[in-house]
Amino acid sequence: MIRTTEELTNEERERLRRREKANAEGRLSWHDGSTPQEQAAMIERFRKAQKWVHEHKEQYDGQFVCLYGDRLISHGTDGKAVYREAKEKGIKTPFITRVKANELPFGGW
């Protein structure tokens, strides 16, 4: 079902207005409002982080690590503390994972 703009709440109208403005300016945005270029940069940081975890899994086994690309931001056994430290250091969306050096792959049933 399609609703007319008169039926939208003020918040919905504002969201629609921002999206239309971004489209008009050639900045097609993703669900979080980031541009395709920003999304590509985030994907590249994620790939670098995955590589870093693979290369350092023995050293940080059992710990939570927060990475920004291939740069270690924080680590420790308390995931909440690692997250908190990353936010304090200005990381908007921390990539945090628990490193498991000797985990066997899941085979399923």
C-alpha cells in the first residue's frame, strides 16, 4: 500500500525529505544514511580487520578485540570494556570480535 505524504507523521516526512535531498544531490544513501563511498570504505576496513584477526589469532586467543581496519583499538577479556574504550577513543561503530585460535569449523547435522 502506498500512502500520500499527508498521511505521514512529521518524523516520516522529515526522513523522506532528507532522502529526496540526498538523491537530488547524487548521494544515494544506504539505510544508515551513508554514501556508497562510505560503505565501500567500511567494507574495506572489515576485510582488513578479518585479515588482522587471522594473522593475530594466537596472540589474542580468547580475547575481545576492537579493530579499525587493521589497527588494534582495544582488547581484553571483557567485551563491554573493550566496546566502552573504543567509544571513548572516538570509534563511531566499533568492530569487535572474540578471537578463537583453535575453533573447529562447524559441520552441522
